[in-house]
Amino acid sequence: MKKRLQNKIAESRFSLPITALFAVLVCFACGLWQDRLWIQFVGLAISALLMVQLNNSNALLRIYSRMVSCAFLVLCSVACFLFPSISGAVVMVCMTACYVTFFHAYQDKHASGRIFYTFIFIGIASIPFIQIVFFIPILWILLATNIMAFSWKSFFASIFGLIVPYWFAGGYYFLQEDIDTFVNHFTDITVFQPLFDYSQINEHQIVTFIFIAILALVGIVHFLRNSYKDKIKTRMLFEVFIVMDICSFVFIILQPQHYDFLMRIMIINTAPLIAHFVALTRTWFTNAFFGLICLAAIAITAYNLWISSLIF
């Protein structure tokens, strides 16, 4: 079958370096040098490398392609207003690292060690974003249904992993004689109000959310229609992305005040889905749609940079 532009780009060894350069330029435009956002930049770089590892170790795409990490960097560039947050960078690194160890436990009933590390990352992410614990029951279900590594040992390993970061955090607050802050951190879990309060959401966030949600929908529909071509393991892993993406979408709709953290999680899950679409479709329509995605990504990135007065 004829290779179209989208396929040449998806299979090119230059795609990742060029995309990485684009992401670096966006970071500079966001104030990387002026505001010394080096920690955030390192967090983005580590997350991108973990996405490369996630793709390589699990063969997410049936062909040689770096499109998973390319899509991740493009979506992070589109949501460039998230870049300055150190807490957000921590959550992003932890979530990508969580997937790397989580997927390594596939069909291994004795993978309690990997599950332990998986939930350590969730525990670390919960320190700046405690609401991430709402994903824990979902991860347990996916551990049983898709990773097929659930056991009592892995369950207790996950509990232990979640607790470990708080040993250190609790010790810090104890030494600071600030136990109230530590306790209030957990009580925030019970705060569900306000629901559907979009007063804090601006136009940039709405446009970016709609764009990434459309890509997620396209990726999900494409994968469900063509999943029979992939190996069983690949199907199981992509179902994890789909479930977590949908949950992130619903979470943002219900509690938009957590947009900044949830959008990062949504980006991580959407990147493999849209990468699968770009790398493994070859029709004139999908090629045209790929061009539209690229133009929209550049336009929205420029919009978020310019209107936010990050450049001018």
C-alpha cells in the first residue's frame, strides 16, 4: 500500500528530534530562560524519555515509529500554559513512570515488586495532587482485568507503595511542627464541591481541552475498530489508556478546578491513542486529517503563547 505523508513522518527517524526541538522552542517561549523553569523542563524531558521507554518495551505500535513520544511532546506544547507548574511536572513524571512499571507486570502473578513501585509513583503524585487517589480503584480493576497480575501480594504491595511517600512527608511536617497541614491534605479528598464550576476555566483551557478530547475520541474509535490487527497484549494495554483517558475526561467535566493536573494525565493517555491512528492508517482521508491535526496543533500552540502574553 502506498505510503502517504503521515506514514513517512510516522516512520521517520527524524520525527522525534524535530518534535523535541519544537517542544524546546515552546519551552523557551514559555519563559524557560527568563524565569529559570529548569526543573519543569527536566520533568518534561524525563516524561518524554519514559514515553519512549513505554513504547519500546511494550511494542505499542506494530511498526517502527516514535509517534507515541512525538504525539506526547506535541500535546504538551499545545498545552504550554501548564509548563510553569512544578507540581504538574511531578505528577506527569510520576504518571508516565507508573505506566512503565505497571505494564511490566503484565501476566506476572509474582510482580508485586513492580506493583509496589507503580503505586509509589502514584503516592508521590498524590502529594501535590491528592485527588489522584480516585484513580487507584480503577488501577486495581485494570490490574486484574488487563494486566492480569492481581493477587493478594500485589494488592498489599500497592497499599504499601502508596504509604511509603507519606512516611517521609509525615516526618517532614512533624519536624516542622505543622501536623495540621498534613492532616488537611487528606481531608481535601472529601471536598467534592463545586461541581461543574467553570468560572476558573479560561478560553485557552477550553480550546485545548476540546482539541485533545477530539484527538482522544478519534484515537479510541480508530483503535476499537482496528484492534483485531494487534496482539492481545497490545489490546490490553491500549484499553488501559482508553479507560484512564475517559475517566480523566469525566473528572475534568465534573471538577474543572483540577484541570491543570487532569489535563496532564489526559495527555499521557491520549498520546498513544492518536499515535496509533497516525502511524497505522494510510488513506487519503486520514492523511488529510493528519495535516489538519498538525496545523491545528501549531495554531493552538501559537494562540496559547500569544494571547497569554507569554511572548509579547
